[in-house]
Amino acid sequence: MPIYEYQCTKCGEKFAVRQSVGEDGSKLNCPKCNARNPSRLISSFFSPGPSVGEMSETSCPTCSSGVCDLPPM
């Protein structure tokens, strides 16, 4: 089951939820203020190269050099 990130449109709280791919989050409530209908955030994930600890030049999807300012995972 994927993890989706949401942000409350009322108080700004960010939270993550495990839910099925077809669910849209319309039944979710903010864990901080209990407001309904949070906004789904665009998330990214990192996948290491051929082996953990060995990065290839193509492992970074955001830049052509493979080295960028993304925080370490």
C-alpha cells in the first residue's frame, strides 16, 4: 500500500497516510485540527543505483550531473 502525503487546508499540518491507489483522501481529517479534505502533496522518492551505497551518475532524477543539493537519505 503506498504512502501519500497531505497538507491541511485549514491549519497547514502535513501528514502521511497509507491508502489504496484508488482512494482520493476525501474522507480524511487533519490529525491536528480535524478539518476535512486535505490537499494531496506531490511527493518524490529516492531509489539507489545498482547497489546500496554505490551511486551512479544517473541516480539523481532532478539533475543531469547526478550530484545535486537534495538532502542525503
